[in-house]
Amino acid sequence: MINRYLVRGAVGALAVLSIKVSAIYFLLMVILLVTHTKDFIGS
């Protein structure tokens, strides 16, 4: 349960960082989404 919120929070933080700081955070966000798709979607 907590893993789901942790992944969602990390993806949100990386999305903000990719817009504000650097595009390298976008790559990290994509990697996190690919490896934790079930946690992010919640199925």
C-alpha cells in the first residue's frame, strides 16, 4: 500500500524536476514508470 503512494510521489516529484531543472529527470521518471507500472496504476 505504501509502495503505491511512494511511487506516485516519486513520479510527481520527478515530473516537476524535469520541467524546472533538467530533462534527465524525465528519463528517470520514465524508467520508474516502466519498472513500477502496477504500483502506479494500482491494479
